[in-house]
Amino acid sequence: MKFKGVFSTVVAIAFGFLVLAGYLFGVNADGSPSTLGQLQLFILNVAVILAGIAVIVGIFNLLFVHAGKIRQKQKGAIYSVILIIALLMTFMFGLLAHYDLPVARSLFNDAFLSIQLPIEASLMALLVVTLTYASIRLLRRRLNLLSVIFLATAFLILVGTAPWPFLGDVPILSNLRSWIAQIPAAAGARGILLGVALGTLTTGLRILFGSDRPYGGRNG
Amino acid sequence: MSDILLGLVGFGIIFLSAALMGALTALRRKSPLAFREIHAFTRMRQAIGRVVEDGTRLHVSLGRGALITPQSASAFAGLTLLQRLAELTSAGDQPPIATSGDAALAILSQDTLKTASQASAQGAYDPSAGRLTGLTPFSYAAGAIPAIHDENISTNVFMGNFGVEAALLVEAAERANTFTLAASDDLAAQAVLYASVQEPLIGEELYAAGAYMDAGPLHTASLRVQDILRWLIIIVILVGALVQLLRAVGIL
């Protein structure tokens, strides 16, 4: 490993241990934050600032990727043109709105409320269709007991949640829905979450050991 | 329980896990461990082989797990897999691409791809291969879908923190008739992926990717540690339930 790699690994491990120690021993017996707790807070604040700077870098990356698409006249380059124009205009409105220019503030809000929000809501609606189609395909793709249970449970939850036309709330269905949601589904979800928590723990330890180095160095 | 006692318990669990990982890594060098077969990883290996043979491209989507949140663990698992897959496909004509919905994650994906390309014989690195496609869940999905359709992708791996927007991504991948492997640490996304993907990974299987793709001895050991801790949790839950039962009937 080169010096740069060793240095970044040492820094990452050291700060990782400090933050971990801050989580474990960050509070004194009287409830006040300990030195480790204060240090952890400081490191996390620096991390938040760095994450903010990363967003700026990320937006430049987005800009360069789409500029490259336009330059190479790739398929769908027109969408890249629209993206870049929208990005620059929103940035400009945001900047002007910061200096209390009422028109810019209104345009900046409109960009979100009249363009981005409806588009994202439409995608959400599209998701309903996609999921319905995926559920139908599930039985064709993987016809087994688990798939049948999965779909039957989804169906029961759906009919137990929505009110029926002319009948309103059907107690037997809503009780069944509550039982499924509170007992088998909650038990399964907790089991999965415990597995995820254990996976998170071991992933964190591998990073603290320097085995996983996503910050410039080969894993191993 | 006081904060200090909680801290000590936390430290104990972490220390136990670390000690087990170290011991099992040392033991593994003497006798290799065997795992149950996860069909998704077997099929992924075959798909990776086809990527190299066909001269097509691999796409790894890392989700939007911000690095300063607990969801970063799934993002790190995705980055480990990205590095391993980039190494495995380094003999191919086209380097893999990585998309993400978090800026810091996009930077790390670039770094990972750069490291993998430096280790390969070709050594060519394309800075646009690691991309930020959007900062909100749906803009991220909408930005990643064109990459799936337009960049000669034959294998899509979605590994990280996704929400329900993952359905749009995997639907695009399935429509493009590509091999799709998907995993998320989010419960809603897991349900969605179970319904829509050929090869979904459920629960902690996401974190097993490194071990199954031979990413290193510590990955293998960490799987065993997860198994041991899981058994400990089961025992604690059963003992706790038994104690509650005995209290309820007045024996304790």
C-alpha cells in the first residue's frame, strides 16, 4: 500500500474509533457530555460540512456526465440539455432568492412545487402500476409456497385496510389485517431487522479493521 | 439502565464481535469455511462471466445511503461488491458504471472504480463511470434508468439503501432483459424487490455479498460472527420470554 493509502487508512480508523467511543462513552454519570462525546459531536459536525461539500462536487459530476452526453451526441442527449438548463436556472433562482428578490423566490418555489413535486408524484403513481404488474408476474416467475403466501398476505392487508363500497369497514377483515400486521408481519420484520443490524455491525468492524477501504485502497 | 452501563454493554458486544472476527479469520486460514448456496450469487458469477465474454457492461447502483447515517453500512457493502466486480470484469472491453443517489457515495464509487482500474491490466479509468444521478429518491431512480437502457448493460446489481423507488429501477432492468440482482436494507424495498426481481437478497444476505464473492478472509469470518451473534440473540430472547412467563405464573 502506498503512503497515501496508509495515511487515509490510519485517519479513517482513528476517527472511526473516536466516533464509536463517543457513542459508547459520550455521557458522564451526571448526564453531561463527556470529552469523548464532545469530540464525537465535533467530528460529526465536520462530517456534515464535508457531506455538504460532497453535494457540490456531486452536482458538478452530474453536470459533466450530461455535458459529455451532449458532446458525444449520445441517445437521449436532448434530456441532458433540459437537465443542464433546469439545473442552471434553478441554481440562479436559488441564488437570487437568497438575496430576497421576490420574483426569484417565487420562481424558485414554483420550480419545486409546480415541476419537481408533480413529477415525483407521477412517478409514485407509476410505481403502483409497476408493483401490480410485478405481483402478477411473481407467480409466473417463482411459483412456490413463499410467493403464494407473500401475495395472499399483501391481498389480505389491502382488503383489510381499504373501506369496501356500500359495506364500509368489515370488522373480520380489519381484525385479520391487524393480526397479520401486529404478529406474523411484525415478528418477521424484527427478524429481518436483527439480521440487518448484525450485518451493519460486522460491516462497521471491517471498516474499523481497515479491511474494507472504500476511501482509496484495495480491500482485503 | 444508565448511559454508562449501556455504553459498557455496547462496548462488550462490539469487543466480542471484533475478537470473534479476528479469531475466525486466523482459523479460516487453516480450514476454509463452507456456506449454504445462495442462488443469486451463483447466477451473478455466471452473469459476470457473460459481461466479459460479450463485451457488454456491468451497472452497479449503490442506492442513497448517506455516509453519516446508519444506512451507510449497506452502501459500504455495495462499494465492496463494486470493487470486487470491477476487478472480476477488468478483462472486459467496457469498464463498469456505478450510479448513486448520495454525493459522497458517488465520490467513493469513483475512487473504488479508479482503484480497481489501476489494479487491472488495461488501467483505463473513466471519471464519468461513477455518477450521482439524483438527490431525491425518485430523481435518483429517474437518472439511473437511462444508464440501464442506453449503455449496453447486460448485468445490473442494485445493492445499498433503496426505498420503494427500487421498483422503477428493477423494472427498467427487467425490461432491458438483463440479469438483475437486488438487495436493500429497507424493509419496504425488500418487499418490493421480492415481488419484482429475479434474484432478490433478503435481510442480512446483502452483507454476505463480499464473502460469497471472495472479497477477503474477514468477510468470511464476519458471516460466521453474524451466525454466532444471531444464536446468542435467540437464546437471550428465549430466556427473556421464559423469565416473563415464570413471573406471570408467580414462580419468579
